[in-house]
Amino acid sequence: MSFGPPPSMYTQSALSAETGQKKRRRRQLLGLVSAVLVAALGVGGWLLWGAGGGSAASGDKAQDARGQGRLDVRQTVEKRPAATAGAMAFRFSEDGMVPGERTEMPGMWATDKILAKGINRTVAGYRLGTDAAVGDEAWKLRLGGPICGTTQHVNGENRTAVLFRASEEKDALCNHVAFVDLDQGQKVWEAEFPVSELGVGDGTPEDSTFQDQPGITLARATVVVTWGGGTDAYDMDRGTLRWRVKSPASDVCEHNGAAGGTAVLVRLSCWTDPEATSGSFDSITYKVRKLDLQTGATKWTYSVAKGVREIRLLSSDPAVIATAAGEVGITDLISLDEKGKYRTTIRLGSGGYVVECKDEVDFLAAEDCPTMVVGAGQVFVMSKEQGTLVNNSNWIVGFDLTSGNTVKKFESGRNALIRPLRMSGDQLLALRESSDHISPNGLVSLDPNTGEETPYLYFDLPSEGWPLTSAELSDIVVQNGRIFFGSRAAEGPTEGKAWIWLVVGIESDTVKKP
């Protein structure tokens, strides 16, 4: 069984390699995970987490969607597990890859039953509680071409959207959108949207080389696609076009990326010189526009100062923009009020913070900056690590969105790094990543008001799983009491063959197995 081009480990020969010896290796390694965790707890787990390993406090909030409907963008509140000792909840791995092989794996989403992963031109769903390889899918949805755009957003009934190319050809246009049910593995609907030539104006380029890169996000009851020449909004239930917005002829701007959630912001790249190309930074300025979800009408427009080379949309509500004033990456964060008026600037130009956003070379990701999280009236930023490769540390700093002042600072402690993941209600979920691999990794909840830290899970991984914790190479999803780490691409070893972990999930060891 093959996932289709480009050539990769997803071939029939790879499937036939699933021998009894490989299955024995898997069982042995699962045993090793437990052994490593026991060792970690014995060496440092109790010292690191204190008395937090007991049952959940009675005051913990139950996991829910906070009154959300099925068409709202999912914002679940995680419940503290009954016990914080972690165990393997899921794994997807492959041991048939050879040097030079590479398969794109864009997008990862989780429900209470399924872990779904984009794999070239397929969205594949795997049942939780399994140790999966190719061929073990609970469902597999094959698209008309390779996936070329994803969003991390999922709605209240566990559906999300992906962009895909018109065919299997390398230079096929990225001009199709599909809305996918993650529990059932069904394509609810698909639609074709326009293309725009790279730069300014509409067109019908012969291949994707000259196509504006489209982007995708979700807001309430709406799938939003930016395609250069405009922005389209599709009804979640029916897939019908609700509205299409284009820039007027007098406004030489292209729509390249949006932020969703409870509102929609669109990023506009504008040219002061109509003859300029998209690669001419001196003639580019940026605007951020908030659109009405029902009509597409402009609610407000914020013009970014000249000289900014790039912007990202960290949050739509409240509106927070990350800007790059030079060639060294993100330098400032700008907070806007509900009317799009400037509130404050948080300056990050000193180089003390990790403000990386996902690369947009292959997939437009205007709102995907995994080292920064907005919530509880603050923006949380991860600092750079201090110390040596092993004896290191860092912190998460919370900045007030009204004043720009520092509010809270969460320390990682020695031999660890701490990284913000997402909001869970008014609490910040963060990953404590072990540097010495003696003390365990941890999923923790941080209170932005009191500074209190509550442990949710602690766990360790064998060396095969260490690369998956990289923010640069992997996606990290916390959902329904589990934390998942998934690679964005499957790559063969430098030589010979290697057993490669592609996704791993951790849950409390008190969870009942099916």
C-alpha cells in the first residue's frame, strides 16, 4: 500500500517488512519506556515535582469546551490527571527508511479517540492506545494531490481543514480546500478557490512556481482561505462560499495569511511601487485587517510602520502582531485594542528570547509561532537557554498586553528548558523538557496571576523519541489529557537503515486501556 508520490518509505516493501522480529522489538521498547520512567522517578521525579504526583485537586476545572458549540473553534480546558506519572498512549513509527528518503508530514490533530496526521497527499487517522505502522490506520483519506496548507485549529465536532494541490504533479496548483472529520475520516466537502500570480493582481499561472501561496484558518462556522488576490470564507457545514473579499484596484495589496479562532485577521502585503515584485522589501508595507465573519466587511485596518520586513499574526482576539524590523527575525510584538488601535509595543530586539515561527517556504503559517502564546491578558515568550548544553536553563516571561510590562516569569530550573504550548482556559500549559534525560520531561499548568505551577504529566522517552520534542522539527499538541509530539517530515537515516519514531503520545498511567 502506498501513500503515493514522492517516493518514500510508504511502499509495499515497507509494509512487508513488518515482521515478527519488528513486533518483538516494539514490545521490548515499550517495556524500556516504562523502565526508563521508573528510573527517572526514582532518581529525580519526586524531588522535581514534590507532592504533586497525587490525585487531582477537587478545585481543578473539568475538561470542556467552556460552553462552545459544535461550529466554534475548539478551546478545550484540560483536567489535571488523577496521577501525574506518564505512560505511552500512542506511537507511530517506521523502520524501513533508507538514506535520501523524505516524506512531508504536514499537520497533526488529536481527538479523544484519534491521532490524525498529514502524510504527503493523505490524512491518516490512528486509534489511540496503539503502536502503529503504515497499514495500521483506523481510516485513510486520500486527497487529489499533496497537502499544501494546514491549520492547527479544530472545531467543536472535531473537524479541520487542509489545502491540497490539484494533482500529483510537482508544480500543480495549490487551489483546493477540504473539510475533514477527524473522528470518522470522512471528507465533509471540498472546494476549489482562485489562484493569484506571485506579486500583485489576479491571474492563472501555469504552475505553482508563480502562484501566491495560499493560507488557511478556522473561525466560528467558517473556513477562511487567503489566496493572494483575496480571501474566501466557506460555510463549515455545506462548503458553500459565504463571501469573497478582494483588495480594490487602488489598494495594491495581496492577502497572504490569516489568524482565526474567535475572530479573523488577514495579513496584507502592499506595494508602494505597483511595478515592484514581491521580493522587493523596500517597497513593501504591511496591513492587518479584521473582517466581519458574517459578511467579510472590514471592521478595522491597522497599518504597520514602514521598514518592517515581515509580520506574523499571533492572535486574532486580542489582536497581537509579531514584527521583524531587520534581518534577525522577530524584534517586536504589537498589541492592538478591540477597535484596532495601537496599545503598546513589547521590544524583543535584545536577542534574549526565542521568537521563532514556522517556516513559510512550503506551507503558509501566518499564525503559527510555537514559542509564543497569547492569553489571560498577556503574551508569553520563551527565553533563550543559558548555560551549557546539558547544565542549562531558561524561563517563560509574560508581558502585559496593555502596558507591555513584565507580569510573571516562570523558571525552568537546572538541566531543563521550559516552553509555552497553549492556553487552557486562563491557565498556560507548558512543556518542561529535560536536558540531562535523567530528570523526567513534564507537562505543567502555569497560573499567570499567581505564578503557581501545577504538574499534569511527567515522563521520559528512549533516545529514539528525543528528536520529536524539538519545536523546530515537530508539532506538539495537548488534547484530552494527552500530549503528542509529531514530526513534520519523515527523513531517512544518513546511512544504512534506522527505526524512526514519527509520532508519540503520552497520557497518565491511570487511563484505562481498551
